Amino acid sequence: MISAASATPALAQYAGGVSGSIEVASDERRRGLSWSEGDPVVRGTISAPIADGLSLDATAVTLWGSDRHGNADAVIDVGPTFVRQVGGWRLSGEARYRLFPGAAGQGYGELGAGAGFLIGPASIDLFASYAPSQSAIGGDNLYLSASAIAGVPGSPFTLSARIGRSSGQVTDPLRAARLRPDGTYWDYGFGVDYLKERWTAGLRFADSGIAGPGSRHAGPSLIGRLALGF
């Protein structure tokens, strides 16, 4: 999901104690693909500081028997995140392992690194995620993205936009179609969020360049969300 709350690492969450959120959304869409096949989801996140700039993070999302992920009932992402401010740059790195309860042989790992900076009221972030070759995803997977987030001055609204590109080598076409159903492709989205104390409500439009048989649950979609932070 693209949102003011989740599109970029937030330094503030590492300055205090354990933080998290609970969210309901009309879809779980990642990199232009619906992981929940267009069904509503419940998402929970938690972040626990370990050291200065380092935290252990976990996210769990209901998938309701997703065909894309071997009829998995949920996805759980867990791993460390490191964030450091260097001059005007916000640098980050992370490692994630994705578990899929209710499905066998679907788990895989991924590494990520990013850099962000401010331009006036906007935060610009560049990010790269790489999943080394694994049997569960039929090869390797590289995802490059750029995103921007800006608060509307004098209002509780935040605007966001992003674009990403998926690519990689294929060793098993059937398994590779799980994350890249049309081979190399682009996805994009933009959204608006309303923030009120611990509550966030938002709308996001998402689409991809995927065409043909792989376009199922990859076309244009308007996604709503409501989240409570703690």
C-alpha cells in the first residue's frame, strides 16, 4: 500500500518505544499486483527498537486463500530495518523474510536499500529491493521504485505518488509468474491520506503495465484504507 504512513521509513518510530498499527483496506496490492485477489484485508504492523537506528519489524496481512501464493491465508513479513540520517539524506537498509501461513513452499527472502531527501515540503525516496534466486519465486527479482510524499500546507491531508519497475531472471516460468506475471513490467500509483491524531484514512489509485493473461488482478484499482497507530 502507498500511503503517508508506509511509503517511507519514519525516523520517529526509532526514537521511542515499540510502535505499530492496525489497518483495514479494500485490497492488498503490492507492486501493481493484488495479493488478496481484490478482497478486503486486515493488516497489523509492529516495530521494536533494538539499537540506535535499528529496529525489528513485522507485518501480517490476511490473504484469504490467495491463488497467487499457493492458497495462503496470510503473509507475514519479518526482519530488521536500519535508518540513518547523513547530512540531508535519509539512508535505510532492510532484510525481510516473507512467510505464507496456510501454504507450503511459498516463503522467500528479500533485501532492500533506500535513500531519501527533502525538497521543500516533499520527501523524495528511491528504493531498491532484491530477492536472490529462490525456488519459491522461480528465479530472482529486482524491484526499483521512486516515491514522493508531501503534506498539504495548513491541512491534515498528505499526497503521495510512486512508480516502480520489476525485473529479474527466470528459472521456473510458472513460479516466476507469481511476482512477475508479465516478465519485466512497470507499476504506478498515487494517493491522498487524511491524518487525525492516531487515525489515518486514505484512497489510492494503483495500476500496472501488465497485459494479456497475466493482467488478472493487476489492472487499475481504487483502494481505500483506515488505520489506527499506537
